[in-house]
Amino acid sequence: MTGTATLEIEGMRLTRVLYADVTIPPERVGLTVDDVRTVSWRHPLWAGDDDQVGASASAWVVEHGTRRIVLEPLQAADEVLHDPAAGTFHQDAFAQRMAEDGFDVASVDTVVISHIETIGMIGRRDDDGTWTPFFPDARIMIPEAAREYFEREPGDFPSSKVWRQFIDEGRVDTLADGEAVVPGMRAALTGAHNPGHTVFHFGAEPQATWLGHLAITPMHLQTGRCPAQHPDPERAWELLRGFRDDGRILLAPLWPSPGWGRWHDDGFHAGAD
């Protein structure tokens, strides 16, 4: 399997742009080694030989007509991506990676985020500590519920200050539950990972569902409820079970390559397998 994946769904082209696949301790995704070992299909894609969990820094690009949308670019790795000691290395490298796959950052018109948690490659941190949008000509689109939750409980994280800056600068738009980003791409509020969390359905059936952080790893599809990741684990698990064995594609931002597949009774089938 390679890092690049392309899906064609009802006039939309979804392309996965990979920055890095890594392995992390299972505790980072709310699991234990014993939990991981209950997943018979964990090797070789979703867990390493030492039962470390596979994870990804990647982004999905959605093209529809002249629209070019980036879905949740490189979330959940701020401490690496924006480490002052690294300067702009990771930001420059990801911009180059986008360009190599045919997506110059200036060509993106919208950045869609499932919930406010980190910054990832929504923003660029310059050497002097100032922040500017990573995609210079793009609007940032978040769920209405995520904006409302942030206004109530912004937290005290480095990312909180950047989100506050971008909102106050008028760079952020909101998306209602059920609203279409482009024809065929529809938001659906879950409220399970946090009160603003939203998934996105593609196609009328739908043919595919982008899970955001509803399942941090595909192994969550077998290990079940995950209180360490979700304030409402029952709701998260109820939603996930509804996606099983109905033929739809499941994809998510933190899943290692190929980053998508289908969930059947005998396990999660990666990519086109």
C-alpha cells in the first residue's frame, strides 16, 4: 500500500496527501497492548510487530468542479509540526508535498475542520512566532456546534490562541448540521468526540463517510467503546456500528496508509481489498 489514494464519488475526487506514517504507543489512542492484540487483522497495516499503533499525518483533498477543499490537514501533531526548534521545516515540507501531488497551497479555496482541537496545517507559524493561514486564499470552515463549543470553553492551549486570532480576523465560516460543503458532501454532527465534532458523508447513499476523530485507528472498529477518547463513548460506538457491513467506504485523517477501507463482519478491509 502507498500513501496516495484517490477515490471518485459522484462528481467528486478525493485524494489523500500523505506527509508521514508513524507508529505510536497504543495509549495515545486510548488503547492498551492487550486491546490491540484482540484485533486479529491488526498486522501489517494498523499495528507494528511490537503492537505499536499506526498513525498518519495526512490530509484529504476534495475536488468538485472548480472547488478545491482540504479536509483536516495534519491534525493532532502540533507539538511536532510547530515545535519552535524545528522552525518552519515541517510546514515547508508539507507545502512541497502538497505541490508534488498537484495541490499548490494557494489553489485551495476552503479548509474544512471536523472540530476545534488543534491547529495542524490550518495555520503557519513563522520563526518570529506570528501565525498566518497555511492556505493563504482559503476560507476556514467549521461546524456551528464547534464554534459554539469553542466560545463556551476555548481551553488554554497554544491552539486556542491561534483559533481565537483566526476567528477574530474573520477567516472562519460555520457549517450547519446537514449542510452541504459542495453537492454530495454533507456535514453530520455527532457530538461524541466533543460537543462540536462532525463527520462528513459523500454521495447520496452515502457511498463514503469521513469519520474525523470518531475512530482514531481502524482498530477502534473492533475494540469498541473508547472512554479515553470520547466524552460520550456510547454515542460514538452507536454511530460506528451503524457504518458496519453496508458497503460504504470509511476514511479518517489519522489512519495510516492507505487511510480508507470497508468494514465487514470479518474485519476492516483496507483500501480496495
